[in-house]
Amino acid sequence: MIFEPQIGDGGKSVSLQNLLFRKLQKIRNGSRVVSSMTDSLFLFFKSVPIFAGLSDAAIAHLIGLSEPVSGEPEVILVQEGSPGNAFYLVQSGKVAVVKEDPAGQDVLLATLTKGDFFGEMSIIECMPRSASIRVLEKAELYQIKTGALFKLFKTMPDQYAILILNISRDLCRRLRKMDDVHAARGG
């Protein structure tokens, strides 16, 4: 479920995401002017490892293009095999990454909490989702679609390169971990 609350603004209805983006526009050239309304969201995005090394302006850009998503326990946020065009950041709660085995049973691959992310593989390889995401505890997330990344690429290509490098590093870390698990099982 994707929601976009509306806020009255002098007779006009303005989306929270657009208001947030305008507030974050103040973050320019190293300036640390961040409104109190957006402090926690900005700091959350800044703390996510794949955003390490990004400028404040790039983070503000991504926040402005992200969409908040809520999930209740047992809701499937992402279905294995479905097309993917977004990745997600977990702001709160807990979600499970599950993959169906040949017998049709769900196998738990990982449990994700605040600061974790998922869905990045479908952004990079344009393939169907490799696993499902099931909410374990009420979760608040932010969705960042492929189009938002394309806008980052067009406006700040150096920042886009840093983000893709960070995602690649995380994928390598996960692959190395799976190699270790596979080797420990004897083959």
C-alpha cells in the first residue's frame, strides 16, 4: 500500500513528499539548514549504508522522489517472480526475505530491520523479483523507483555512480556470505 498524505498550503493541496523536497532544497553547497520537520528523515536516509558518500543534495533529491509505504504483519510487500521497478528502505519494523523451495515451502533468507534495504537486484538487472518480502512487525518503509534513480543519474551522475558502487559492494558482501554458507555445508 502506497500512500501520499496531503497537506493544506494556503488553499492549495501539497503532497507531503513535495513539501519535504522543497524543505530539503535548502541543503545546498554543504549548508546544514534542515528544518526540524525533516531532520529525522534526512538523518535516517543519511544513515543507510548504500547512501554513504552521497552529498546532502543527492540525499535530499532521493527523499523528494521517494514514497512512504506501510505494511502490517503478514502482508506481502513484494512477491517473488513479479516485475520489479523499485527498491525499499526499512525505516521501522521488521520484514522477512523468503524464497519458495521446490516443494513450495517458504525458506527464510534474511530478516531486515531499520536501515536495511531490499529490491536493489531488480533495479540493476531488470529481472523479476528473486524473493518475496513478508512483513513480520508493522513496518514503515520508503520506496525508491527506477525513475527516481534515472533522475539522479541525469542531474547528479557522480552521485548516481557512488550509489551504484555502494549497491554493488553490498551485493558482493551478500554473495561472499552465501559462498561461506555454501562452503560450510560441504558443497
